[in-house]
Amino acid sequence: MNKPLKLIVSAVLTLGTLAATATAIAQQAPKPEQLIKWRQSAYQVLAWNTGRIKANLDGQYNKDDVIKAANTIAALANSGLGALYAPGTETGKGWHETTVKPELFTDKKAGEAAGNFNKEANELARVAQLGDLTVIKAQLAKVQGTCKSCHDDFRRKD
Amino acid sequence: MNKPLKLIVSAVLTLGTLAATATAIAQQAPKPEQLIKWRQSAYQVLAWNTGRIKANLDGQYNKDDVIKAANTIAALANSGLGALYAPGTETGKGWHETTVKPELFTDKKAGEAAGNFNKEANELARVAQLGDLTVIKAQLAKVQGTCKSCHDDFRRKD
């Protein structure tokens, strides 16, 4: 092979490798619709577990059930839900059309809101272990306050 | 008030209290569709997190990310997902029509399958902390084996 031909072959092979790599990365990265479905699912799991704690406080209290629920909420708060708000997920459909406001992706208050939820959720998991219903009730209200605050700022009403 | 009248009034009041209590319980208990939606959501959250660990093992490894994902899987495994298979949820629609087989509600293998998932998920959370990729990979495969086994036995193919 002469030198210019070698260079062309080499360049084509390099481009081919780059394209294959880009394709592999694109295949691995979850699609926006998948990310939206996952975050909608995560909030459902949170609703299940806050509801469980409330049912325990309003009705028959089972300490172990409250601990399990609080640990699940804390694990999700600590899981890095922010990754499910990757660029490209500002609009689109998961289980249903996303209700996120565009501000979530630009307003630094969103990070603060996530941090508040994280802090209060971990505290809920801590006090669940102690089993004082008044303390658990007050802490659940704090967690739900961080949910509401974020919904007020970053979730569309429609 | 004479005695027969007293008895009637007392009986009516008792029935009224019972009816009010029954209504309150019915209002508190989540509907079957809600339970099905929650369990479908929980499996999505599990898929997100097993996928995250796989992506970390196949690509750029981030120990903290794997720990978060493994802790979320373990918390869900420990959360008491069985409660989402309450009587009345054998059929019905959450996000979509349930794909559960009737056997799940009668076969004691279902409880064993849940126990296996629980055990392997907690072990995954433990080894994620150690950061040995070979061990994490082997343990993730064990967790996914318990998923597959349960799907084979208790999830419809359609």
C-alpha cells in the first residue's frame, strides 16, 4: 500500500472505531423516556412509603413497618434522583407526560430543595428507630413539607 | 326511656359506629389499582439501579454511585413489597395491566423467592462498600438471578 492510501485507510478505520464507540455509548445510556419513567416511579414509591407511615400513625402503629418505610424513603433520597433529570428530559413521556417545569433545570433552588428533602428524609429514618410517635409525626410533616415546596416550585399544576 | 327503646337506640348507635369505622378503614386502605401501580413502580426503580451498577461495571466505575444504587435495591428488598400483593390485586391495572400469575398468591415458593432476593440484595449492598469489581459483578449476577427466577415462575410472558 502506498503512503497516501495507508493514511486514508487508517483515517477510515479510526472514524469507524469512533462511530462504533459512540453507538455503544448511545445504546448504553438510557433514553429520556426511560429516565422520566424511572423518576415518576421513584415518586410513586415515595408516596407509597409516606402513606404507610401516615397509616401507621393514624391507625395501628407497627414500629418495624415504619422503619422499613422510612429507610426506603431515605434510600431513595440518597440514591441520586438528580441523575434522572438529565439534559433531554425537560419534556417527554414516561408513564405519562412529565409535569416538570423548565425552571428545575436552571434554578439553583432545585438543588437546595433536593438537599432539604435528603436531610429531612435521613432524619426521618433516624427517628423511626426511636419509636416516639410525636417525633415521627413531626418529622414526617417536615419531609412532606420538602415535597410540597418542590412541587410548588417545579411541578406544573395541569 | 323504656328498656326496649334503649336497646334499639344502643343497637343503632353501635351499627352507626361500626359503619363509620368500616368507612374510615376503606378510605385509608389503598385501592388495588394503587397497590399494583406502586409495585410496578418499585420494579422500575430496581431496574434503574441494577442498570446503574451494570453501567458502572462495564464503563467508568464510580464507587459512590454503585453504593447508592446497591443501597436503594436493598432498601426496596427490605421494604416489604409483599404488602403490594394484597388480596384483590391478582388482576387489574396499575400503570398497565398486571402481569402477575395467580400462582404468586398461592405458591409458597413465592415467599422463598422474595427471601432469596432479600438476602442477595443485602449482600450486594455489603460488597458495594468493599469496592472489588469482580465481587460486585458476581453478586449483581446473583441478585439478577433471583429476579429472573421469580419472573420465570410468577410473571406472565405476554
